[in-house]
Amino acid sequence: MKIYDIALGPYPARVRIALAEKNMQSGVEFVPVDLLKGEHKAPEFLSKNYSGTLPVLELEDGTFIAECTAITQYLDALDGAPTLTGKTPREQGLIHMMSKRAELEVLDAISTYFHHATPGLGPDVERYQNAEWGLYQRDKALRGMRYFDSILRAQPFVAGGAFSMADITLIGGLIFAGYVDLAVPAECSALLAWYDRMQERPSVKNRVAMSESATAST
Amino acid sequence: MKIYDIALGPYPARVRIALAEKNMQSGVEFVPVDLLKGEHKAPEFLSKNYSGTLPVLELEDGTFIAECTAITQYLDALDGAPTLTGKTPREQGLIHMMSKRAELEVLDAISTYFHHATPGLGPDVERYQNAEWGLYQRDKALRGMRYFDSILRAQPFVAGGAFSMADITLIGGLIFAGYVDLAVPAECSALLAWYDRMQERPSVKNRVAMSESATAST
């Protein structure tokens, strides 16, 4: 398998964490994509992923799978023993719901803030910006953090009693928040405590170095 | 099971079509939510779905599952015989990718156009509008239609050789396009032919009447 990504990216983090949680990182070849040069918006990359976003997984047969949720679903099904996307129908439904909610209310909202209300990836890449929309999404993300704080006061993980894809998505959101200096409100103590615990996980801690070790072992 | 929705809604259509494709519509109680009165943004509904969107599924144990993809995943897993979200890991990955892409590039883009660059649900409900962003998303949706036309020139269904959740999501997009009078470009003949075929499916044809027949049988 090949993964087209950038080591520090918040969305790429989602797939790197999933890979490590599944213990599937060996044998993966990481292909860096230069976001600052806009390589992800160039025709060659768009032929791999129409939406022009990272990461993209390439299978041995040449199939490209984009979108973090889709890649995670693929990886989790690969060994026949799902640990990230749920076993029972109820678990699957709740994990997909909470992961989507973490996208909508935090991660994607912060991404929109970054690309629209800050210099983002620079004027050569950010061809269209809508600052008002970006600021609106920043405020939405802050509300989203408060929502997830309320959830994490009642249960140890985002989708219930076990670590799942939904935690990974929210981790991606807080990684992005860190990059854009959007502080988690101090009163969100349950969210902050959860994030401290998440950062202790080897999958989260070692995600950036993963591409180096994978390259070294291949 | 209860479903909180509105019979004509494009997102509710996604779950109604999934229910009918799985032959699970009997015994479902439909609870109408009045969008024009903003019931979906009122505290009582937000306690069911923080994001304030339809549809929401309520299980017998009182669990709420929101987000069409999550509900579809739940329903498809329920009978142990997935027909909408893929059997193999590769199928699952491709179906989730194409369904997400149909959201990003068509359905969600048209929804944003509707809520931001048209009167939407009216001034009492649309408290914040960003018309420029709405028009940008309309243009994105038109490009998205051309992309899916190119896909449907090469394969009979959105995610490959079989009907799936990805088709349902794109159907939702074209239903919404019809409501807002956003015509599919005439040169998108493969997309238009696919949509004609989709509208012949009983699940698509009978989706609005579904709540009446379900109520009649309960």
C-alpha cells in the first residue's frame, strides 16, 4: 500500500493513527505531497482524488481510496477484526455518527477557518477565500469543543466505552486547533483530559515519525 | 424504530431509500419535524441530534443515531447481510469514499447553496446567510455533476458495478437540485440516464409515500 500525505497534516494523522492502532504500518510506503506548492490541487493528484484532499491510499491493484472515514473503514475491515469502526450494528452507527459529528463540528470547521480566515497555505494555493465564512466556522468549532466536552464528562471515549474512529477524528480536530492557535476553552476540562490521554497513545505520539521508520524498513 | 424526518427532504430520502432497499420499512414510525417552523433547531430536537439536521433514527432502547451514512451503516449491518455498504474491504472503502464525495461535491454543496444564497427555509430559520459562499457552492455542485457524469460513463453505478449507498447519496443530491431548480448540465447524459434508471427503483419512487403506508400499517 502507498499513502499520499504530509507527515504533519491533521487529516493524514487520522489515517496514520488508524494504521498504528491496527498495527499495519509496516510495508506502507509514504509518498509526500507538497501542500505549500499546491501539489494536491494539480491535475496529477486530482486524478487520484477528485476532491484534491489528503490523504489518499493506493492499493496494490492501483485502486485509490480517498476520504479518511473510507480509508479507516477499509483498514478496519482488512484483518476481519474491526476495532475502530464497531462490531455490532449499534456500535457501527454510533461510531460513524460521532466521527461525522467530530468532522462537522470541529475538524472540518477548523480547516475552513484555516483556509478562509487565515493566510492558509498561501496566496498561490488559496485562490478563493471567504473570511466571514471562515470566522463563522471558527466559532462553530469552539461550540463543538464545548459539545464534545459535555460528551466526555459522561463517557471515557467519544462514541462510548471504547476507543474508536470517532476519537481519531476528534484528535485530528485538536491537532488542527493547535496549528491555528485556536485554544480549547479552559472550562472544557473533560475534553482536555481526554486529549492528554489520547496523546499518550503510541499511535498518536509516533504518527509523524511513522513515515521515516516505514521508509527505513522498506 | 422511529425516524424523525420530513417526507420530502433530500437527506431523509437517503434513509427512506435505504430502508426500502433493505425491506425494513414496516414497523418504522415516522415522526414529522417541521423545518419551516425551525423545529430542528429547537432545544428539544437538538437534544436528539446536536447538529440539528434530519433525519434521526431512534432505536427501541432510546439511542439516537443521526447522520445518513451512520444510519445507513446501522441498517445495513442489522440483518447481517450488507447490500448497501459493501462486503469486501475494498468495496467498503470505495462505497464510503464515493458516498462522501457525493456529499462534498453535490449534495452538501447544494444544501449550502439553498440555505445561504436563496431564501432557504425563511428568515426565521436562516439566521445567518453568506450568499457569496452559497453561490460558490452552487458552482462546485455543477462541477461535481460533471465529475459524476464522467464516472457514470465508465461504470453503471456510482461506486462500481452494483447499486450502493453511494448511489443513494447522489440521488439525494439530484433530488435537492430539483427543488432548487439547479439543472443538471445537458451534456451530462450519463448522469441523467443513471438518474432516470434510479427513479424507476421502487425505493426511490415510493419514498415520500412511505410514511403514510407505515403509519397505516401500524
